[in-house]
Amino acid sequence: MMSLEVFLLGLLIVSTLTGLFTEAIKKWLDERGTKYYSNALAGYVAIGLSIAVGIAYIILVGAVLNAQTAVYLIALILLSWLCAMVGYRRFKKYRFIADQ
């Protein structure tokens, strides 16, 4: 059974890693001249990392995949995607202001 504290820690980890992975993938795609959509890319990365963290939690703790754990994992996917999109927009906005 996943507690709220573990869920929030997972959200912090996934949200932080989503931003880092998204920026790395964007730089890699920019070098190749490939067109991409930042929010969609952040969403795909958030989904992948959320699933990886969820599977790792279930394996390491030996938890059973029940309804509560499934709801936590779905919330982790959606909230980490939201954090990545909002965080990216804020960072981009403040970086633009700092460059002026």
C-alpha cells in the first residue's frame, strides 16, 4: 500500500527527472533538426518515467497492484506531466527575461 508521503516523493522525483530528460531529448532533437512539440514530449517522458518509478516501487517494496496503487500511479502520470509543462513554461519565461 502506497502512502501519501511516498506518492509525493515519487512526484518530486518524476517531475524533476522529467524536466531534465525533456531538455536533454530536446537538445538531441535540435542537433538533428527534428521538429517536436515541447508539451507532448514532456508528456511522453513523464509517462515513461512514472511507469518506471511505479514498477520500481512495486518491485522494491513488494507491493500488490491494487486499486489504490493504480490510482496513485495514474495520478503520478497526470501530475508529473502537468508539473513538467508548467515548470517548462515558467523556466522559459524567466530565462527569456534574464537574457534581456
